[in-house]
Amino acid sequence: MNDIRTFHFGPYTTRTFFCSPEEVLEDALLVFDDNTAHLFPNRSQRQSVILPPGEKAKNWASVEQILEKAVEAEYGRDGCFAGIGGGVICDMTAFAASVYMRGCSVILVPTTLLAMVDASLGGKTGIDFAGYKNMVGSFYPASEVRYCPELLKTLPEREYLSGLGEVIKTAMLGDRELFDILKENRESVLARDPQILTDIIKRCIMVKGRVVEEDLRETGVRATLNLGHTFAHALESVSGFSSWSHGEAVAWGLLMAMETGVELGITDNYYAIEVRKMLEEYNFRLYAEFNPDELITAMSQDKKKKGGIVNFILQERIEKTLIRAVDRNIILKVLNRNLESAGDK
């Protein structure tokens, strides 16, 4: 095992480290999906739950399966749930652990790039509800997050690209050097060079970990980690959590945040062009053919709203991020322009 860092998130302590797949199993209730169960053929049938893959399974029914298996296996409050999978599995396993007997231990083993650089660290748990992303959840950091970069070798191309959407976001927020690595080493990044991947994962963990240590419950600076996400979550909801992956939606959301900032005179235009160029070079979809009014309606359910006002995460330049309420007409203008551009393609 190769320790990265132990983080202190309020009353919780999370140890993060690199390991091999052989080191991830222990006496815990193991939670997989159909895509990750085959990675661990020696799992105990009595102590494992296998859920359907994807965002559509991120619901109460899946959480109930985890809880029912824990009761059946007679786990106590001193038991441990281990989520082994992508962001959906990490979120649901930690949420189930947070409510089982008012809280038992949880270990996360992210198997996708998206989960490694974002979902597994920081304690945000939850499920989708009433058609909206992560509407029900809790703050409940894992005691350990174990990273196995070699699991990314067989990750489908689209899932890998989805993770890169969050990597780019993280670089924009807090690591100019990472932004340059992505810009200057595109071919190696897309080829999943092991050395570069390990560096990328570690850098993302450090950026997010520092922010969450300062603000576990998102009362301030942690909200900046949602750069692009107000747009992204609305797009995911309107598309029925099917035609856009989370990372694809985040990449589109980053572009929308840049264009909103430029429209308001906040974002440096050259920086916005630099971000667009990177998103294009990594082959992200940058146009969404959805009704702008429907997207704005979905945004109205955003968890970051306060006093009925939805706040957006914007940037002046790289590593210079701010939170700003934006007039609906500005957002509508940006979305309409994007929709018109989609029609021109």
C-alpha cells in the first residue's frame, strides 16, 4: 500500500492510498454493480450485493437491497460496508452506511476515473429522487478510500472520458500545473499512461481534499467544487440520466459557466477560449439540443439554491473562482446561443 494522505473532514478521518486489487477485500459487506463484480470472483456470496449499473439504479430500491443484505448478514453498528465501483456505487454505499444503525463504517474502492478523482472522496452521499440528481443524501466521509489505477486499463472509453471531465474541472479550480499537463500530454493522457494517470489522480485528490477539509458541509468554499455542475445536473435530469454521462455533462457545464462569465464581464475571454479549446481537443460534446426553459426549470431544483435563488460557480481565470447569483435572462441567453450553435453543426 502506498499512502497518499490522511484527511480530516470535520469529525471524520479518511485515509487515502494506492493499492492493488488483491488488497481491497476484507470482512465487509461488499457492494458491486454488474460491471465490477467480475473483478473480484472470490467474493463471499453471503456478504455481497450486486446492483444494476448506471445512474438509473441510484434510487431507494438499491439502498434497500444494501440494507436488507446487512440485516440478513447480521451486521452490527461496528460493521463495515465496502463500495466497489463507480460514483453511483460509492454514493449509494456510503449513503446506506450513513443510515444503517445510525452510521456504520464505510470503505470505498473507486473503479472508474470519475469516482477516483471526485465521487469517492469528501463524504457526499446520496441518491436521485423525483427525477432530480442527488436530491436525497448525507455528508458521511469514508474511513478509507483505496485507489487501484490498474483497474482503469479495461474501463470503457466513454467512461474514461467522463472522468476526464472532472479532471479538467479540478485543474481549473486548483491546479494550474495539472491544467498544463492535460494540455501538453493529451496523447499520453488518452492512452492511459500509468505514470501520468497516477499523478493525475493524486493531484485531484489533493485539490478536493484540501477544500473539503476547510468546508465539509458546503457552507462556503466547497461549493466551488460544483463548477459547471448546476448546468450539468440540469442537463442530466432533462436527458433522463441516459444520453449524457456525468462527466460529459460537466464538460458542457464548464463551457456554459465560461460563457456565462464572459457574458457578465467576469471571465477573462482568453481563458474561456483556452478552456473551450481543451474541451474540444478531448472530444467532448459542447452542444446540447434541449429546450432552455426545461433546463432552467431543472436548475431551480439545484441543491445550492438559497432563499429560492440559484447560485452559479463562475471563474475570473484559472484558480480564481467565485459564487454568483445570475439573472435568469442571462442564463437563457447563454443556453439559447448554445442551442442555436447545436443546430448549425
